Amino acid sequence: MTTTRTLQVDPLSPDPAVIAEAVEILKRGGLVAFPTETVYGLGARALDEAAIERIFQAKGRPARHPIIAHVEDEAGARKLSADWSERASRLARAFWPGPLTLVVPRASSVPASLSGGTDSIAIRAPAHPVARALLAMLGEPLAAPSANRYQSLSPTLAKHVLKSLDGQFELLLDAGPCARGIESTVIDVRGARSRLLRPGALDLPQIRAIDGSIEVADGLAAEGEERASPGMDARHYAPRAKLVVSTDADAGDVARRHREAGARVGLVSRGEAHPISGVTVRTLSVDPKTYESALFATLHALDDSGCDVIVVAEPPAGEEWLAVRDRLERARAR
Ligand code: TXA
Ligand code: MG
């Protein structure tokens, strides 16, 4: 394949004719990239082993990295699970459709390759109207990792998908920017207590209000440790440029020094921007949710403008910044 076909689709009321084209392709074993409220996903029928294999090929993703199955609702999730607990049910009722992924025991009818060979499966019901229309018309679960090459930045715009995967799949549904801009929160609900595997768009306080058992492993993003979630490599979500995280106080100086050393430099600050000669400064919000929604797009834009180095001012330590700090920790150069 050379160039992937793109169809524009209204994010709020997708044209059924466009969705039908996507469904046709999926039914033939093809791959369709589509928007979710978090990031764009690269979709294939979740029960089609050959199509799953194509996802791994397209992304250059190691076979042991499990993929999330997307479903319409809790009933759809139950069919993929060997044991759907009362806790899973409570969480699904509270947050689906939405950016929460639940790891549960995998039903034997689901290909092991989807789950990277493990006996679990990660499932979520996305909220984006385009994703929901696709699932409804297809009538089957969709396997969908983020639509980017292995270890590169997740896509929050259609052009980000093409930047890394053009020609590797059949159709791209372009519905504009993904509102949340950061991936779903992944929790493992198999044990006596739930475990946070990946902080994400759904905040912990909200989850705790429904599931008080949830545990947050220490050093979620610590380097060189066994990952809590298979496929959560330390280096992930990385831009092409070298990404450096500096304290708020130092970020400007660090950017200036890289600039003086001859690098093309981008600086991502929070709340207030001081112009620095020769440095591209991007200012993101002091509100964590607004910051999250713009982070990946900002890193993509700085990458595209040819930056060699991106300096990011370190966000505060609070739990509301957990997902952002996790992504920056994985994206930073080491
Ligand atoms: O927001 C999202 O979750 C997006 C959109 C497209 O839905 N998808 C996404 O997929 O981020 P991906 O493949 O890029 O990330 C999947 C994450 C990884 O961290 C992986 O380790 C975890 O989910 N995961 C998937 N299946 C798992 C399993 N069976 N057990 C534990 N972790 C799992
Ligand atoms: Mg990903």
C-alpha cells in the first residue's frame, strides 16, 4: 500500500454511509483508523487473528504487547471475559462509555494474540460518537491500539496518524481533534484489590469514589523496573526530538543553553510564557485536564517544526498530574 485513503466524518453525527464503508473494510479483514475521545486508534476486528497480526505489523509492535478490545457496552465486554466481577460491573456502569479500560480474565473464544499471549484481556467502551457508530454497525468488538508506530507519540489528530502509519492501513476516519488527548486509564480488576496499570484520562479520585480498593503501584513510571502492565515499556510515547524535563525554575535556562549550543529548541511551559530568543515557546494550561488535551499535539507540532530538543517544565507532584508525569517520564530522553 502507498497512501491511505482518508474520509472526513462529522464528530458528533457521523454519516452512516461513511461508517458503512469502514465496516466493509473491517469485515474484509482490513484496518481502519478512527477517533476516540482519548486518541486515534488503529482498528481491526478483535476476533480476527489475521487482522490482529496486521496491527502488530503496521505498528512494528512486539507480539507480547496486549491490545485493548473496544466494545459498545458492558454486555459486549462480558462476552470477551471469562469472569466479569461485580467490581468490573460497577466501574463499567459508572464510567462507560468513557476513557476507562478494565483488565479482566480473557474468554477462551478471544484469540490469545490479542492479549499478547496472556490470559487476561483489556476492554473499554469508547465515548466518541464515531467510535460508537462504528461498533454499533459492525456488531463486534474492535481491537485498537493507539494509531502510531511502536514507541512514538500517540495521535490526537488525523495528520498525526498519517505521519507515522500512512500506507500501512486501508482507511482513516478524520473527525478532527480528540477531546481528551491522552490515553484511557487502565486498571486491573482481577485481584482482591484493583490496580492502576496506566494513569490516563479518567482521574483516580473519580475511580476511588466507585472502587475504594484501587491501589497505585509505587514508581509507576520508574526506569528499569518490571512494568505493571505488559507493553508499558519505560520508553514510549516519545517524540523524535530529544525530550528533556526540567524544573519550572530551570526550564528557561536549560532551553537557552541548548539554543546557545546550536540546537533548534522548543520549550513547553505552563501558565505563563517568557519569550526566549531563538526558542519556540508553547504555553499549556495550569489546569491538568486542559494540559493533557494539548500535550501530544504540542509535542507533535514541535517535532514537525524541526526541533532537536524539547524542554518541558515539570508539572506539579499532585495526583491530578499523574498521567501527564507518566507520559513525560516515558517520553524523555535517557
Ligand atoms: O485510550 C486508549 O486506551 C487508546 C484508544 C485508541 O482507545 N488505546 C491505547 O491502546 O492506548 P495502546 O495499545 O496504545 O495501549 C494499551 C495499553 C498498554 O499500556 C497495555 O499494556 C495495556 O493497555 N493493556 C492492554 N491489554 C492488557 C492486558 N491484557 N493486561 C494488562 N495491560 C494491558
Ligand atoms: Mg499506544
